[in-house]
Amino acid sequence: MTAGWRSFRRYRASQWLAAARLMVAKRIVQAGWYKRRDVSTTRRPGRLFTFRLQQSEYFDGQRFRIDSHDIPFSHGMDWQQSRREALVGIRLRGWSWLRTEGLKEEHALGALLDFIATENGFTYRAEPYELSLRIQHACWWLGYHDRADVIVMQYIADAAARLRWLTEEHLSNNHLLENGFALCWAGLILDNASYRSRGLDILRTAWQSQVLPSGSHSEQSPMYQHILLARCIETIALMRNCSKETEAGFLVPVVASLAGWLSYLQWRNGAFPVINDSVERPLPEFSELSAALSALGIDQQQPVVAGPQVRLTNDSFECCFDVSGMEPAHCPGHAHSDTLQLLLNVHGESLLVDPGTSTYAAGEQRSRERSVYFHNTVHQRGDDPAELLGAFRLGRSPGVKLMNVSVNEVLAELTSTYRHQRQVQLNSHELKVVDEISSEEPAFACWLVDKKTGPVLKNGMLTTKFVTIQFHGVVGIELSEFHYAVDFGLFKEAVAVKVEFWRRLETRFILREASMS
């Protein structure tokens, strides 16, 4: 069985049909065989957006700042940016830079008109995710500044006509939600009931399957959950401003659940555990989103069932234990091989960190960041429990079972070519982790320790700023330098501690004041 087939066999029958439909639709859109709608030259949407939520992209009229890339603006510029990583081009063409605080409206309009004039013929005309982002941010720009630029509004109408053909039901992930938000917003800005209804139908159906009982989004990325929560908040506010609040009533419990889960996950220092494709401090900031929720009169709903991550906390320790598999099973593109990983903050500072996500480009860096080998869990030599394919695909994946959870103890099990059971126990001065593996082959536990904690290995123990780490059942310990990503293209230093053991390993993180008493 080929690697490609092992990836695509995860598709349900409905996804196969949707993927086939999308292939045909892209050809239709590229050929221009879709119905265009003209925009009234007298329509003025009004000031429909009142929130300016933060974005990482920036534009000052002279240059764009996308991640760590500076891109000069000039008329007739290369909007494809084919020589750069694909994600840079997507973010540039997604127009989120329109939200830059202080950006002059004439500079924004100049960039928009330049793009619109050069778009024809480019392949991204028929890329639904990019189309969705452009529609959303163009709608926001018009609605926030109370503008009625006919060329921009006509572009939104044309893009929405294309997007109706191109919705991504085959993925059933954040892309499909972005399609729905874009059509809904376009319908409201253009006063087009057909677009609005189609967008709301997509959102209503998609959210039923994409919110877990815990409140986590199905892709289990705090970064994407921030983005989707922001979209929901803005949609509710937009519908209210258009006197159509009742049509978006189904979004209120979704928003409450999404916000409650993020509140549960957040570290006390304001950052978030880096889980799957995510970053340490996603934008918009959660404090911004919470303030927007309060302004809308929506309360956060705290999770009432165990989620894909379980937190154990006390006055000194904050532990996030990942007890999920490679999810969602039908579309695990943003998943990492981090099942049974442990992330740990002590006294508000990071100790055990995730390798992070610095790039979406296929290659060694992307593979390393997704693989099991530098996550804080156990593996066998050369045996990743997940079969990672390319930048976003997955073949074989491990099973996982949450066996027990209480206030201060969690027990979970991974099954793959071997069985790995991990027990985590927390008390006032110590976090104890017990790993048991069924194989007779040697196993390795990785602990990725933030270098700023000053880890020093002596007499088989690792001493850091706040804790002493003791290992019991060790065959050997090896330390190496590692750079982990806290954002795309932004790295910090860590020490990768590889601990070799047979069958059973006990690791104890003991507060130094307790270990010295």
C-alpha cells in the first residue's frame, strides 16, 4: 500500500465525493464559468465591525511584515511570493495586514487595488482558504472604517461567487469554517441573503462535529482555536449590528465552550501549551477575546468532562498531559506525534517545552517538529508510533486510552507497535512520572528542558533553577542542544535530555527547596 493511499484512506466516503467535486469546481472557477453578481453602486454597509483584534501580520504602506519576513510593497509587486515558504504567501494574500493599527486607509486601498488588478491568471484565484481570508478581511476593513469602495465590494462579490463553488467539505476542519465565515460576512456586507444563508448553513453543520465535549476544537491547536473563537465573536457582533442576531444564535454556546477550554489550558503566565501546530502566545490574545466576550454579554463555559489534554496544578507546578491521539482521524494535518507528552511550568516559568512549529514547508525541520523524537514522551529507536507523511499527512497512527483521571493523578496508555503506559502523580513538592513499555527492546524518554532554567547533569541527576530531576531505572543519559520554536521562524534554546531505559522508568521532578531539606 503506497504512503499516499495510507494517508487518503482516512477519508470518509462523503469526503471522497467532496474532494472530487472540488477538483471539478476549481477548473470551472479558473475558466471563469461561474455566475458573477454586480454590486449596487449606492450601497454603503455602514460601520458594522467594532472590534480590531490583533493579527501578527503588519503593513505600514511601505512594507509588509509576515512572520520574520520583510516584503517591500510596490505597485505591480509579486503577490505570489513563490520563492518564499508557501505560508508567507498565504498570509500576504490573506489580507490580515488590513487590520494593522494606524494603517492609513489610502495605503490599504492602494495595496488592495494593486492585488485586484494583478490577480487574474494566478492559481490562488481558486484556492478556497485564501479566498476566505481575503473576503473576511476586506469585509472587516470596509465595515470597520465605514467605507463603500465599489471596486473592493465588487471583488468581494466575485470572490464569494467563486467560493460558493469551492467550499472544503472534504477537509471538514478549520478551512471549512473559514469558508462559512467568509460567505456569511460577504452576505451581510453585500446584503445578499443567499451568501449569508449558505455561510450560516456551513457553520451550523461544521461546528456540530468540530467542537469536542470538553470545548476543545477537534484539531486541538490552541492557535487555531484562538483564531476560530475570534471569527465567531466577530460574526456574532456583525449579525447583531445587522439586526440578524437570532440567525447566529447557535454560535453563542460554541463561543462559550471554545473560550472555556482556552481558559482551562492557559498557563498562569499568560502563554499557552504548544500543542500540535501552534505557538506560545497566539493572536488575538486571550485577554482581548475575553474582553470582547464580556462586551457581548457571553460567559465562558468551563469544561465539565476530561478533554484531550489534562492539567494537574498546585501552587508550584502546572502540568499539561496530552492524552489524545492524532486527531481528528479523518484530517490530522496539524497533528504532531505527541501522544502522552508532558509539558511543565514551575513557579510560572517553562521547564518542559514542546519542539514547536516553525514552518509548514515539507522537509527535515517540519518532520522533526512533528515527530515523536523530541516530544516529552517515550519512543523506541527509529520507531515513531505515528507514520508521518509529508508536511500534513499521516499513515499509521497510535491508539490512546485514558484509563484514570483525578485531581492529582492521571493514567493513560498508548498502543502502537509497542504498548506505552504513563502515570503522572502530583503532590505539593513533587511531580512523579512512571513510564512502562511492553517491548523487550531498549526505550528512550525525551525531556526537552528550557535552557534558561540552567540544566546541569551531575551524578545521574539533572539540576535546574527550581527542580531537581531524578531518574530511576536508567541505562544511560545523553544531553544535546536543541532550538525549539515559540512561533513561526522564532526559536529559543533548550537541552534535549535522552534517557535510555528497559521496560520501566521513574522520573521525579522535585522542588529544590524540598530536595535540600
